[in-house]
Amino acid sequence: MFFRLLPEVYLVVGKNKSLLQNLVLKKCVWINSRLSDLIKKCENNRPIPWEHFNILKQLETEGWGKVTDTPIFIDKLRLNNVFNEKKFHKDSPMINFATIKLTNNCNLSCDKCNHLFCPTCFKKSGENSSFTLNKLKQLIYNLKFYGCKNINVTGGEAYLCSDFLNIYEFILENEINIIINTNGLIKFKNVLFETPICISLFDKSNLNKIIENFKDFKTVILLAFDVLKTKEKLKIPTQWTFRQATQGEPYIHKNNLVNMDINSFFARKDKNYCLNNKIAILENGDVYPCLGAWKRICAIGNIFYDDWNIIIKNLLQKYWLNNIDNKTKCKHCEFRYACNSCVFLDSEKSCFYDVEVGQWK
Ligand code: SF4
Ligand code: SF4
């Protein structure tokens, strides 16, 4: 007797337990190490003693695999073309999304500024620099060379960058989509009505002023950093999107494991799902994999002094391709391709899963 998992079913082996993930039906089952070892033998097309017939037949009935009399070949469902992966010349790296911190100036002094785990904006003490249009032009040419189609501009308060409107127009002239991050307390010019706006709300008492300033804007995402409960969001204009965000380190709990579809599975298995194809550039030209990295690591390059080939190589090798299989604790966890753990998160402190015991706390 032989048994093979279906093409869309993957076995993810952990230190203590394992996970079977069906990427088409988007379901999973948590299994013990004995069953996991048995499935590993099956996947190697080893003949299986009849004493295991009942459990394997049950897996077949539940849509995980197939019992057969002879060994069969299974071509696993995957997103990548394996021939492409084996090519001598790899595809060129691309940037999909760039965050540009236009200025360090801000009209606010939020308590947690500089201490947000995943910031949308921040200001460094003692610095007052901003991008100028000329400095930005060269950056946009380079971003375009790497295929960038989406830019998020932020600050400080992005609108306080003295060249803001010229920069905005230049980005659009280059056929790049733009989203503006703001704290919402400065009224924007009418010319920006159609532009997507992301408003970071750090203090509930600012909400009325923000609504007054942006009520007519077409696309607004209100990102509430630990300050609005779901019920209260009803006060915001109906066309706005409401999202909650956290100021501190996020916690990883079984309730926030993610959808097990094929895209999210391979986004975590093959690359770093959060950082892949992304870049963040500060107003002094320093480059990071994301805004949240600036307090945790040294800049990986500077757009005014370093060669872009080196910057992209650093991003690619240290961050884009650095998937969760390289992270201590997580690399032994069967939930690693269903988890939003960030590369900068201390999973020893912030995760409620005990990999050694195989139990959620
Ligand atoms: S709006 Fe952003 S940059 Fe300004 S003080 Fe608050 S957190 Fe800092
Ligand atoms: S943070 Fe790491 S150990 Fe915790 S559930 Fe996610 S992958 Fe597993």
C-alpha cells in the first residue's frame, strides 16, 4: 500500500508537531509527530504496512491525500516555475513599493513618536532636513529603473515638505501611483482630493479636526493606533476605511494566524512576505528595508553616496529572500508559513506558541 498527499497539500514539519495545509481548500490540520513521520515515509513513495490503512484512509476521506496500490508521481502545486529557478541568469530584482520619508518636520509631538514598532511616520530628534525636488528626481529615475509603480510618501508630516506639491506632481508625471501618509491635522489643497490618503491617528481628541479636514476626500484609510474601538469607528465618514494598528510589538497568537491560500503560503515560504520588493528611504538618503528598521539596524546604503546595485543586492540578500526559515524559534515551528511574525519581532517574547512542547499558551 502507498499513500501520497494531494498536489495542493503540504506537510510543514515542526519540532514537536506538524501541520498539513491544503492550499486550495484553505484548511489545515495539526498532527502529531508519529503521523507526520508516517506521512514523510509515504511522500518518499515507501510501501506502508497495512496496519496504517485506517488512518491513511481517513486522511483520504478528509481530502488530504490518496491511497494507492502502486507508487504514483505527484507534481506539487506551486507558484514558481521550477525551470525559472534553475536558470543560470536569474530575473532582475524589482521594487514594487517604495516608502519615501520626505521630511523630518512635523506639526505634532506624539508621545510614542520614535517608539512605534511599525511606524507610518517618525521624526529623529535634532534634524530638520527634507527632500528637495532635485534630490527626489534622481531617486524617482532609479526607482523607475527597478520597476517601481507605487510610492508612499510620509514624514514627519509629509505635507510640511516645502517642495511637496512639486514632488507630488513629478511622481504622478512619471506614472507612479502615490499614497500620502499624514497625521491629518493640516488641511490639504483641493488638488489632492482624488489621491489616496492614509491618516495615522495617535490621539482620539484629533479625530473631529481630521474628519473636518478630509471628509470630502475620495479614498481615505484611517489607521487608529490603539486609540479607537471598533464601535466608535461609526463616527467616521462612511466612505473611509478603518484599520486598527498597534503602537507596541504585536503579539502572535493562534487567533491571528493567516489565511492558508497558495499566495500567502508561498509568499512566506520562498521570500520575506513583509519586506519582499520593498524599500524605505529617509530624507537624508539612508535606505532601510522598512521604516520600522531604522532604530534596529544600520542603514543598508545611502542613495546619495552608494551604488544602487549594491543597495539592491543588500536588500535582496539580507531581507527580500530572508524568509522565516532563517529565524530562530520560528524555523522549528509548523505554523511558520501561516504566521505574520516580523523579522524584527522577538518571537521568544511576543509569540504565544511553545515550539518545544507543541502547545499554545
Ligand atoms: S505625527 Fe508621526 S512624525 Fe509626527 S510626532 Fe506623531 S508619530 Fe512623530
Ligand atoms: S512567531 Fe514563530 S514560533 Fe510563533 S507561531 Fe509564528 S512562526 Fe511559530
